[in-house]
Amino acid sequence: MNEAILKPQSVSIRSIATPQNSPLIELHQVYKIYESGAGKFTALKGIDLTIEHGEFAAIVGKSGSGKTTLINVLAGIDRPTSGEVIVAGAPVHRLDEGELAAWRGASLGIVFQFFQLLPTLTVLENVRLPMDFCNLFTPAERDQRARALLELVGIAEYADYLPSQLSGGQQQSAAIARALANDPQIILTDEPTGNLDSRTAEQVFSLLQSLADNGKTVLMVTHDDELAARAKRVIALKDGEIVA
């Protein structure tokens, strides 16, 4: 991917609302307990964590260590059983479902391992979708911004293609463009390179790194120790606890 396109003039960067001298993300004694017919399972055990503005942090650990649960709690997808989750000044653990949806759409960009692009929409329409949902831009601005974001990630020529017509790396790039649609402060990624070959994984990682270099806060769950070691910070989980 050409780093020269990482700063298109038509893509604005919203100023961060939280004070720069306070952490962007704060977790205080966060527990997450799941209950099932087999009994209780504690996925997170008293997590204390702060993430600063502009950090690029990799979250690592074996399967079942709590990595995805941690991301889901940060995003308000899962609610903590107890503890506090403060993200970009919002008490995520206290928001109701309507407030969560509005806050998540404006404050977070989420990139999944399996892309989660809607198969019947074009790539451009997929990138527009968060803007349509949050109504943060005029209709004309949405198309302009979506095309600029596709240029940002290097796939502008595929704007009118369906996701099935793209390679895995191109679909993940489209997913990253969609995550940036509403200019969120924070990008959360769950195994963004897990289904990609090593060359394409390197391209996606470089794009995430460039976003962090340009002021975004990026949290990346990964099993790839080599990629994780290149992040600014590595957060290691084991059995629901931060061990390093």
C-alpha cells in the first residue's frame, strides 16, 4: 500500500474530545463472568488497564485467554459483570443499548477477522453504511468521503465491486475503510490478519501502523507474535488476567 495516500485532504480528522493529558481508555477492576448450563466461566478477572491517545497496542494470548472478550467489553458489545469501562470520556458500562449504539457508531471503528462486509452492497455502499447510520455527514459528503477512504486504503478502483469480487486483503482493506467512515478516535481490530497470507498481512499491519502514526488509537488482537512485537505496546493476557 502506498503510504503517500494515507493523508488525503478530503478525509478530515476530527479532534479528540477527551483531554490529551488523561487516558483515552480506562478499565478499573473489570470482571466478565459467563453463565451456562455447564456453570460459570470467568473470562476477565479484575482487569486494570489504561490506553493513551495515539497508542498502537497489540493484545496477545492463547485461545481462551480473554482477548476477544476484552475488545468486546471496550466496544460495549459485552457488558462487564462488574467494574468500570471508560472510553473516550464515556462510561460505557452505564450506557443503555440506544446510547451504546450511538456512541459506538461515532467513537469506534471495529475491524473483524472475517471482514463482515454486507455481500449485496458494493464496497462503496459498505463504507457509506456507518455514515448513513449515524447521519454525521450530508448524503453528498458521504459518497465523497467513502471514495476518499477507499483511496486511503488503496482500493479506490474497486468502489463499485461486490465484496465477493475482491481478494481477502482487499476485503480487509475495505473493512478498515468502513471502520474509519465516521472518523472515530479508536480502531479496535480482532485478528485483522488472521485469514491473510503473510504478504497481505504485512500490508494490513502497515496500514494500521500508519493510522496510529497519524493520531488514531489502535488496539489489535493478534496471534501473530512477530506483528505484535512491532506494535508500540504489547498487552499479554492469560486466563483472563493481564500478565505483561
